[in-house]
Amino acid sequence: MISLVMTTYNGEKYINEQLDSILNQSVQPDEVLIFDDGSVDQTVILVNDYIKRHKLSNWKIHVNKENLGFNKNFRHALNGSNGDIVFLCDQDDIWMKDKIEKMMLHLNRDNILSLASDFVLIDENGKNINSNNIRDKYGMLDFNINEFSIVEVSYEDLLMKNYAQGCTMAVKKELIQLLKQDETNNLEHDWSLSLIAAIHKGCYFYKEPLIKYRVHSDNAIGLDTIQLADKKRMKSREDVVSLELQRILFSLQYANQNDKIYQNLKFRKEYYELRIQLIQKRKVFSLLSLSLFSKYRKLAKIRPILGDITSILKKY
């Protein structure tokens, strides 16, 4: 069974285009579940009208009693799905007509728990954006592979950076059930799913653009949001390192204690905890020695360590 979950919030401007692209899929989902987070525009009316007009008995819309925020609403939607494979969907993109069909060809493999496709960027008017600068912001990890190839994504890479937009992803039911076990973490839902999948060696990327990802001023997590987050992080180097430690602690919950991955994560945990202590105590030379002489030198890359040192020196 294939589920598609979409979250909406004040999405009246683009919602019909997205619904059309789902309805026109060459392979149809068995259920489409739309979770609205308390829109105050015409989103809910438009979706209900669309469902009624096209007589879509397997499409349902749920309106939250209170605003949950983007991340919690998506987790809520994922938990409400019934499919063995669940496609994640935003309200303002456009799917290529064979997105589900092409991804299902790979998702039928047992070893794949999570699969993300490539994408193309479009602007508010649906025109392609070719700016490499914006592409780098949205492209997450850069996969240097041939078109139509598929590659496994490592947990080491994911600890440092998310690798895909959630709206490009499809995941298996067991992954959602694992995520359900931890309702306390604030890590983005898509990043959480990818990390869990990678810990189990089941996180994959498919090099073919299967959605048109729309960049506009109202994106829930858009370019402006990313730039603002970058500025905030620059104010506290300790916060940056603490966020990286948080991802390690999250991943440790899902690793087998008898596995090398678990031991590697524990080693990383020690390193990040020490690094935070040295930043707090302003130990410039001790930080530098992490890169040059310590048992952590393979983890302690010179560039981030210099960033730590620079942040300390700026305070003097």
C-alpha cells in the first residue's frame, strides 16, 4: 500500500497545482492524507472542493485543532499514514508525473528504507532557477554521480548536514515506527528519518529530478530561513557544536550496541563533548592540539577547529 502525506498551512496560492500533479501521477497512491495546520486563508476550502470535484474517496483532509508547527505537523501526518511506503509532500511544489512510479522501482528493494530524488528549482511563477548559489543552499549534500544512478548515504555525512528536502523523500513504514519511539527530539522530521535509515544502512539518493521545488517568500523552510539560521549560529559557536552533538545523541538511540557504528558514535560523542568544554573554557591551544596530536585528530578537521578558535578570540 502506498500512502502520500502532505502538510498545509496558508497554501492557497499554489495548492491546486500540487494537487493536480498528484492526481496526474502514472502510479496512484492508495491514500492521500492532507494535514492542515490551522490555515486562515482558503487552503482547506480549496482542498475540500478539489476532493469533492474529482470524487476522490481515498483522499482525506485533517485540520489540526491547534497550530503544531511545520515539524510536529509532519510527524503527526506520518503517524497517521497506513501505507507500507509513504511519500512526503509539500503544498507548493509540482511533481513530475512519473515520480511515484520511478521511486517505487527502487523502493521495492529490501535494503532501502528511505529514498530521496533529485529536484529542479522553480520560482514563484514556475520558471526554472539555475543559480548555483541557491542550488547549493537547497541541494544539501552534493552527490557526484551519474544521472539515473542510485547511491547510499552514510550516517557520517548526515551527522554534519542534511542531504535532501523532505518533499523529495519516500520512506518505509518501519522507519516511521522507529521515529515514533522518540517524540522528544526537535530535529527536523526528514533529517531524523534519514539518520535512522542511514544507521541501518538503508538511506539512498536517486539522481533524477522528480519534483519541481518552488522557492518563494513563504517557504516554511526556505532560503531566507536557512540564511537567518546561519546568522544566528554565528553568534554562538558553542550552539553550533551542541547541535552536532544532538544529532549524535539522537543516532545513538538507533544503533546496535554490538555494531561498529555504535562505537564510532560513542567516540564522536566524546570528541564533541570535549570540544564544547574547551570552547567554554576558551582553551585555544588545547583545541588546536585536537587537530594535530590527539586521538580525535581524524574527526577534528582544521577548518571547524579554527572556527572554534576564532569565536573565542573575538570575545577578548
